[in-house]
Amino acid sequence: MAEERRKDGMDHKIEGAADKMKGEAKDQIGQLTDDKSKQAEGKWDKLKGEAKDSLGNMKNKMDRD
């Protein structure tokens, strides 16, 4: 089994950006189709993206210091 490398700050920032884009798409689709569940799912994905982005910023700051 291959060893998984440790994620750095940029990895988390990229994952965060992807989650935010996915969440925005779900939120918009939910608005267009009046699907509250899809909107909530999109808002949750955007929140996860923000958290991953913040984690990436923190890791990058720690690596510089």
C-alpha cells in the first residue's frame, strides 16, 4: 500500500475552493428548483470549503514561521 503524503496548506486551499464552487452550484440549483434540501446541502458544502480554506491559511502561516 502506498504511503499517503501529508497535506500542506495549498492542498487544503484547493479542496476548499472546490467545495465552495460545488456548494455554490448546489445552492443555485436549489434556488432555481425550489429545493430547500439542495440549497441546504450547498450551504453546508460552502461552509466546509471555508473551513478547509482557513485550515490551509493556518498551515501556510505555520510553515513560514
